[in-house]
Amino acid sequence: MSDPLAAARRLAQKLATERVDVNEVEKILAYARRVRDVGKMRQMIRRLATQNVIIYSKKTKQYAQAIQRIVEPQLPEEPNAALHLLGWTVRLMRYERARSQQKRGRRR
């Protein structure tokens, strides 16, 4: 991955377009910090998207499926690089959400 920050920005934009809740991505980041194993991260993402584990609503499953489709293919194999990517993705998602809320507030 040549520019990790640009990759995180693209992921954040795609996830925002899919209306993925940033908290769901943050949960994956928290798990990634604990295990520090990209294989286990991928396995957990797949499991959340395909099985009915830790599903609180239909939206949660849709978020998990979008995360699998968008994030999993972009995860670097190196654990620190994956954590870096996920961390910046979460930060940028929060930034974009605040920015769009601010824009909506100005229109009213």
C-alpha cells in the first residue's frame, strides 16, 4: 500500500457512502488491537458478515457485510499496518460525519 492515509480516506468515504456506523468499524479496530493478527481480524470480519453472532439488528448485519466487502480486501498482511489503516479509517469516518452534520446545520 503506497499511501496508507489515502487508502484510509478512500475506505472512510466508501463506508460513509454505505452508511456504515463508525462504531461498528471501531469494534473491529478494538479487536484488532487485542489480537494483533490479520488472519484473525479477517476471520472475525467474515464471521460477523455471514453468521448471526453478536447481531443486534438487521442494520448491524448490513454494516458487517459492507465492512467485509470494503475493508477486508484492503487490509495489509502486516498487523501494525492493518491497525494503522483501521485507526485512520475510524478517525476519518468521524471527521466526515462531523463535517456533513455541520454542512446540514448551515443549510437550515
